[in-house]
Amino acid sequence: CNAKIIGETKNWLKYDLPKKYQRRTTEFSVVSNREDLNWTLVKSGKEILSHQGNFKDINFPTGSRYFIDPEEIPGYVAEVSPDREFDITFGSATKVSVVYTPEYGYLNLEAPALNEGESFTLSLKSMNGGPVLNIPIQQDGDEILWRSGGLLTGKYLVEYNLPSNYEPLPVGQVTIIKDQQTLLTPDFTEKKNLYVRTGHPHAVFNITHLESGKEYIGNGYSHTFHSLAPGTYHLQFSTTADS
């Protein structure tokens, strides 16, 4: 090795020898109740490690000013312990826990009743993923009143699967807020039948829905146009007879 003589005492030489430093390590672990979610270990504002779910290292370098930054997902709140900066010290194991707790809100639906004996299905699809909830809605009396159980907070797509004799409603969107009740008030419009009659056996009935431009044709002494959308129609009579 290289050494520098820095002094002499009698027959002894003193050397300035290079020192060997051993990095101090200890045990560090993270326990999470969601193995599918990530967390990041930050030290003094800089990212040190990113991992998913549980983690353990028995030779982790010691240091100070660490903290855990958990992945955020709608519908859940992440609780980290310790919830502030911490030190990883030699000789003592450091354990951090990340616990995701669901947050719930509620959905209410109020609407006029359908015809007697009719029902529909309410479909809720979380925009954050997960299965579609298909909920059969039954009416009671002259109105529809429905209250949900706890729903994870976040945005949902709402679809009403109505009987065929009702006008379909566009897919809507609703936001469920923690501990709050959100109200849906859909307006169901029933399709109607139109009955036309004349004394001519060769009559032709032609109606046009002015809002959509759709045309419907019937013929004979009389004809019933079934399940027409509400709106304004133009009705025209003609005949196939030569006379």
C-alpha cells in the first residue's frame, strides 16, 4: 500500500494509512394491504425506490428524512404509518405500513311510476374500472323510490334499461361523494300508438316524425302504428286504387 511518512519517533515510523469504511445497513420493510398498488420511497425529496405491495430488505442502507408516497386511487384513502419523515437507523428494524380504506357514498333515485307491472334495470359502471352493477328497480305505488347501499366514491356511468315501449335515455354520468347522497331524477317517456281509419280498402297511410325524419307506412281500411316516439307527425292519406 502507499503510505506517507509524517513523522519519526526514535526507531518508529508513523504512517497515514487509508481507512476502510463499511456501509451500515439494517432491516427495512413495507407492509401493504393492496399488493396491486405501488408506493415510492423518497429521501430528502428524491425518489429512492418504487415497489408494488409488500417489500423487505435485511441489508437496507441507513439514512434520514425518508417518507413513503403511496399510489392514489379513487374510492380509497391511503393511510401511511409513520405518516411523516422517518429515519432508518443501524441496529433497529424499520417497518412502514400502507393501508387502503374504502370511502363510500350513496345514490338515490326518484321517478314517476311506469305502467302497472313494468320495471327496469339500472346499470352503474365505475369509470375507475370494476364490474358493472345491474340493479333491478321495482316500483311501489305511483312513484319509484330507490336507495343504494354504500358505493365507492368516484364517477359512474348511468344507464336505464327500460321496457321497449319507452323512449331510451342517453347514458349519463354521476359522481358519488364520500358520506353524501346523490339524487337521480330521470324522466321516463312512454311511446304511444296511433290508430288511423278510413272507409277506403285501398287507403295508404304515410306518417313522418318531423323531429327525426323517420317515416312509417300502413294501408287498408285502418292501421295502427305502434310504439311511436313522442313528437309531431305529418300524416298523409293516399290510395292505390285507379279510381
